[in-house]
Amino acid sequence: MDVAKPESKRLYQIWRGNNKFLFGGRLVFGPDVASLFLSSFLIVGPAVAFCVKILSIIRHQLSENKNAVPWYPIIIVAIVLTMLDVFFLFITSSRDPGIIPRNKKPPECDETIEIDTPSVEWVNGRPPHLKLPRTKDVIVNGHTIKVKFCDTCLLYRPPRVSHCSICNNCVQRFDHHCPWLGQCIGIRNYKFFYMFITTSTILCIYVFAFSWYNIFHRQGSVWKAISRDYLSDILIVYCFIAFWFVGGLTFFHFYLICTNQTTYENFRYRYSKKENPYNKGMIKNLKEVFLSEIPPSRNNFRAIVEEDEVTVRESTSSKEKMDIEMGNNFGEDSSHTLPDILRNLEYDDIEENIKDREASDRSYSDQFVVPLGPDLKETVSSLKVEVDANTVEKCDGMIRTN
Ligand SMILES: [Zn+2]
Ligand SMILES: [Zn+2]
């Protein structure tokens, strides 16, 4: 354990999450922010191609002394929609999604819980007199919700908070980590995320419709126009495919908003089976997302902090946690020894997921939560077998497959 000399730094410079910062901590991105370039290109590229197409039509109309005025609004609306779309993309990706600041030390032990209670599962690696239960019950709107202790952030995750294993932060009203935006979607950017996917869907329909219009507008038969106007053909196919993706996402999130669920909750809990404690009725649910004020960020990334205030305690990411608890000496440089599929995973979730699956034969896809296919389950099982031979006690509670 290293303790650095006292030195004034800004919070973003010593941030323990995997975020990337720009403009001195004013903009906060996820670790996979590079995918923003690809996403922007997938929006701007076809939009520019469409505008070039309309411009060539305008030029053609003018050269033949025909009326080009109706084409101007078409190009203006396309430009406005594209700019709005990129704006929502950027604003969703560049703001704090609702990160909960980590604790410097674990909360005090709750003395009301008997240490010898056999049914209570304890947080690992703590001396007996400081033991903390792994879960606590919290009452939300008359429903009992289990909240879990986060080993990385050293706090009990409040209801609807989840730890994003990619960003390595606990996020309020965690929806999912969007790989296209390279950012978590949480309480502070969900509204903008929804605007982004909605604008993308409208842009798709718009370009699709006017590309058909361009084809029908050409002289001669439709087939002749299709065989000659390659750009419109490509735009029609592209928008058709993209519509199923962004349109599907828009409809799915509209359903989630109306029923007050997050993607995470939808895939994990399936409220159809148990009552959703957050559902207040469709109108109130819609108001909560679109009309309620976005809470201020709980992190001042530009605040000056004394570096020695924050004990340089190595952050325990899921991978590291597993390394330590498995008694393996992987170390930073030998991270390749861990299978790719096991990196950036929420091991607590795997554990619970397996329990869930064993408890019921519900079949659902949890592709957004934990990609726990048969291969992974097998890998986890085989890892446990390997560990069993060495350090069963250390591993206990971390990855439990039986
Ligand atoms: Zn956490
Ligand atoms: Zn994330």
C-alpha cells in the first residue's frame, strides 16, 4: 500500500472509476468513449449523403429552369434533425450519468444484527467485530427491496443503484451501459438518451421516406429509377435496417418509461412476475422521466482534493477482486491470463443469477445484464473447481456455483 505525498490535485485526476475526462473534468465519458466516433459517423455519414443527393436535385432543377423551392425545406429539416441527433448523442455521453461517490471506508457495523445469525451472508474479508451483512432490506412504497453492499464503492447500493462493471462506478437509476455512446445510462442522462434514440428513429424514417420520394420523382419507370439512383437505394436499405434497431429501442424504452422500469430491472427481475414498487401509473411515470428535474451531480470532478486524503487503496475492480479472492497472483501485467469473457463482469450478479436460475425455470434473456451463457457458466464452474483445491475459504461467497 502506497501513501503518496500530499499534493493538490483535482478529483478527476485521481478518480478511481474507469471514466475519461475532457476539458479539465468538465466533460465525463465512459472508458469506451471512442465508440462515439463510430456512432457519430453512422448518423452523420448517411445524413450528409442524403443532403448531397438533395443538393444535386436542386442543382438539376435550377439548370433546367424548374422550381427548386420545395426541395429547400427538405434539406433544412434533414440538417436540423441530424444536428439535434448529434447534440443528444453528445450530451448523453458527456455528462455524469448519476455516479455515487465512493466511500473512503466501509459504513459502521449494524449492531442490531447478531454476528452468529446463520442465515446472514457477510461481506468478505472483514474482521468479525466489523462484519457487515452483504444485503439489507429497505422499504420502498410498501415493498421490501434488498440492497446489496458494493465491495468497490464501500456502500450499500440504494434502491435502483447498480455498479457498472465497465465504468467501475455505482450509478443511480442504472439503466444499462450503452456501448454505442460509451457511457452508462442513469438518472442524469436517461432523458437525453431517450431523445437521442427518438430523434435517430425520426431521422431514419425521414431519410427513408424522402429517398423513396427521390426515386418516384425521377422520370421514367420506378424500376429504371431504382437501377440508376444507387445513392437513394443504399440510403433506403440502410435506413430500413437502422429503423429496426433504433425504432425497436425507442418503442422498448417507451414501454419501460410507461411502466417505470429500467432495462436492468426489466431483464433481471421481470416485474410481470413480481410487482414493480416504482410503478405509479402511466401518466406519473411519464412525468417522472420527462418533466421532473434532473438531480445535480454528486461529484465535483474539478474540486481540489488533497491526494493523501484519499488513502491510495488500490481500487478493487471485479477482475482484481476475483484475482485476490481466488488466491491467484495474476497481477496487472498478466491480465491476459484471465479469459476475456470474465473481465468487466459483475461477479455478485453472476452468483445471484445462478441462484435465480436454479430457483426458477424462468427463461429470459439477460444480454444487457450478464452475458451468462452455458460457456461462461462452465468456465465459472471450472474456475471454482480449480480454486477448491487451493483456497476454498477465500473464494467462498465470491463465485458460488452450487
Ligand atoms: Zn459500486
Ligand atoms: Zn458504465
